[in-house]
Amino acid sequence: MISYQTEGVKMPAIKRRDTSAWIKRVAASYGKKCGEIAYIFCDDAKILEVNNEYLQHDYYTDIITFDYCEDDTINGDIFISLDTVRSNAEMVGATYEQELHRVIIHGILHLCGIDDKGEGEREIMEAAENRALSMRD
């Protein structure tokens, strides 16, 4: 089950049923099925708190993905700062909706095993994001 929650922010205007179907299609394209996935939309203050408490990182970010995957079933908690999504959209010249969908699928791609921290991995992640975005209805 894919759930959508908020903490300290208004729920973004996403079509949950369509978004969940898209997420399942992307996961299936990697041979994965969706188990328990929780999206928690929050503000910068909350994501900084989560980043400090669980990862010992003292900086803001757009997304933090906690991976609880088992075998070919993806499970996880995905925190998304809507404040950072908005500022990143402005920075890269995308709409808020485009950037939000990119970040939503970014977390799923992490759960499917794609990393973006090592050398050359960022380009692989961007290509995977673009491929996944093209799969939206």
C-alpha cells in the first residue's frame, strides 16, 4: 500500500490514485512490487530534524528515503520537504508540479536500488528519473 501523509504542511495537489499506479509501473519496470510505502510531505524544519536525528546530517534536503525493502518488494518511508521542492523548482526552471513528481519518483528509484552519491551515479539517477517521468499518464 502506498500512503500519503503530511506533517506541518498542506497536502500537495497530486492525484493519489494516478500517482500510486505510476509508482507501481515504475517499480515493475525494475522487477519490483510495492509493499508498504509511506510518503510524508513536510517542511524544511521537519526534514532538517529527520536528517539530524537519523542520518547525523546538519543540512536541508528535498528528500530522505528510509529503505525497508525485502527481496523484490519495495518498502520504505519517504520524507519530502515541499519547501525545498519549491525552491529547487525555481532554481532549475521547472514547475513545482514537475519537480514534485521528480522527487516522488526519486525515492522509489532509490528503493529499486539506484544510488546517486558515487561517481557517475548522479547521471544514472537522472536518466532513470527522466525515463520514469515519461511513464506518467
